[in-house]
Amino acid sequence: MKKIVLAFFSGNLLLLSLALLPLSSQVHPPEPQTLPLKCAEGDCALLHGLPQTAGMRSGFVRLKPRGAVGWHTTGQNEEALVVLHGRGEARIEGQPGRAIEAPMLVYIPPATRHNVANTGDEPLEYVYVVAPAKAP
């Protein structure tokens, strides 16, 4: 009797575990995002979901008014821009420009050609974080 109950429990646990795994048809590729950094209660999660990164690197960028970083690609990496000061535009190839301003987070998926431009009258400052992306 113990073996039957244990087998039943183990079988149901396995089925439950499999049901919780996402199907490949349910997994959507990452999309560019811009997220305001205004949270009613202070700290807040910005990007939701399972961790997708390992081996991050980062840096600080200060763009003069009407300046731009230049077109480049994320390659096999994903990138986040944390806008600290000023306003500008995140330009994603093949899409309309996205207005950005402090405080805001901009997410750029892997293999995305993009540019950042300062459209304001004062410096645009942001921190970028780049990390290898797991395949979806």
C-alpha cells in the first residue's frame, strides 16, 4: 500500500512540476521597454521574470545636448540604461524613437541595433548595464 501511495504522490508531483514549466510556444522573445523609476513605496522591481543575465558590465554616459552615442548592436547581450538626468530618445532600428527622461529604465534585448540621442537642452546622463543573454 505504501508503494502505491508513494508512486501516486511521485507521479502527481512530476505532473505538477511539468505543468509549471513554460512551453516553448508560451515563451516570448524579450521586447524593448522603457520603465519609469517612480515607485509609490520606494524600492520596486523593474524587470520581472527569471534572471536572464550573467557576467554584467556597466558604465556611465554623459551626452551633450543634440549629441548621440551612435548606432550599435547589443549582439549576444541584453542592455539596460538607467537614465539619471536629462531627456532624450532611445532609437531602435525599424521602430519609432522612444522618448526617455530621468528617472527611467530602458531595456534593449539581444541582437538589437540601437542608438541613444540627447534631445534636451542639458546633458543626458545614464548608466548602462550589459550582460550576456540566455537564449529564449
